[in-house]
Amino acid sequence: MFKLVAYSRLSEALQQEIEQFCDVTVFNGITGENEAAFIEALQEAEGLLGDGLPVTESLLQQAPNLRYVGNISAGYDNFDLQAMTAQGIAAVNAPNALTDTTADLIFGLVLSSARRIAELDRYVRAKKWTSRIAVDNFGVNVHHKTIGIIGMGRIGCAVAQRAARGFDMEVLYTKRNRDVKTEQELNIAYKTLPDLLRESDFVCITLPLTDETYHLIDENELHMMKSTAILVNGGRGPIINEQALIKALQNKEILGAGLDVYEQEPLPLNSPLLKLENVVLAPHVGSATGETRTKMAEEAVQNLLQFIHGDKPNNLLNPSF
């Protein structure tokens, strides 16, 4: 049978489904206590299934029989795709189940940042609300504003739909390859990144992390944004130069930010972001609902079973397979 190491907990039903076709070794995460056992299991593993483990050249050297690695997530920046492809190892993610849930969270950050919901929650809890709210506590409107979406994949399209149909926003987007079909379907407008940054009231990042997107938003790009604009990151933390963003927020060069992802996660306890009122911070919870995580695991298992049965997995990432 196919020897699988699952390093994230699976439901009993999914584990039983896999066990019909696999000899499964399950780890509930990799810890100092079980790391030696995990490395030992890698020696015979043909497949890996879980979320977030760095699949590096070093790990691959410890897994000589590996043929398949599946992520229970949409992200895949933990994969060394070049090394995996060179060794004939299939790399697969599970991007479909989390689209709407992540788009909801991203738009929640737009609303929370604009209307200062988290900040004013703290204001009320601190018993500072003793009279009419002053102008200093006012937020800004979201409806009828311009939103610029960096990346127009599944999640970007879902954010665009919420913005245009729910809030009558003008939607701009930028991506590596212009998508005329999506422009027509969603009534959105393509812009270069500099133009999008200059024209948008809200800038939302929905990109994966690659060599090309690392620090895509740096000091120069932040300077291009309106002083009244809000930046939201629902992609990956290192897409933004976090130090440059902190400086821009401290100096009020932009109005605010809403972040679900960071350059270092969990966010360090000494991060200056924690002291800023003009940023909403979420702990990387884009897909974090029970329903969605269940569907993600189901999608990841179906990918695996397709591979075992000799079919091409739906979400294969290797460019040359």
C-alpha cells in the first residue's frame, strides 16, 4: 500500500477513507517530542499530507521514496517547487474550498479598518465613551469608493464581487497577465500597479508569495498611495516590507491597514504594529472556520486519492508535469 505520513490531524472519517488505500502514519503537528519519529517515518514515506511544513532540499534528502506532497491549504510557499519537480515529486495544494471564507475576512478587514471597529471596541471597553463621539473618532465610508485588488485569482475575484455588488465600489485590479474575460464579467478595470496604488482608496493584496511578489509593496509603493488610503493584506506577509509599512503608519503617510499575515508569524511580541491604533491585526485566520477547514481537508484527500489511482490531481503545482 501507498505509505503516507500525515502531519496534520485529520477527521476520523477522512482518515478511514485514506486507510483504504494507504498505510498511514499520523502526527498531530511536528514537535520537539515527535520530530525523531517523524524523520524516521520519512525514510519510507511515499506521500506527505499536512499544512505548512517547509518541504526543502534538506527534507527531501531524508525522504528517498517520496512521490507526493499535499498541502491542506491554498498557499504553497512552503514548497521548494524547483527541487520537488527535479526529483519527480508532485506538489499539490487545496485552493478551492477557502475562496469565499478568505474573501469575507479580507472584506471584513476593509470594513474594520475604515470604520475603526477594533479601535472603537477598545475605546468602549476602556470606558472612554462618556459623551457624543467626537470627529477624532470618525471613520471613512467604504461604499462608492475605489478598491484596487493586487492579484485577480479566485480570492481576488470574490473580493471584487463583494466590493462591486455589495458596496457599489469601483474595482481596479492588477496582475501579471491581464484578464479581459474577467474584466467583462465583473465590470472591473485593469491598471498597472503604480496607477492602481495612486487611484485606490483601498488596496487589497490577494497574491501568493513568490520570488516576484516578495516585498512587492515597499517604501516607494507606499509613497504612491493616497494619504487617505487603507492597505489590506490577505495574501502573504512578506509581500509587504513590514518595516516600511510600520514607518508609513507611524508617520500617517497612509490612513491605515488591515493585516491577516505578517513577515514573521506569530507576530513578535515586540512588534511596533501592536502599539499602533491605525492598523487592524488578525492572526492569519483567512480560512479559519470549521466548515471551511473541513472542506479543505476533504479537497486535499481527494487530490491524494487521484494521485494514488494514477490520475493527475486537480491542483497540481509542478509546471512541467
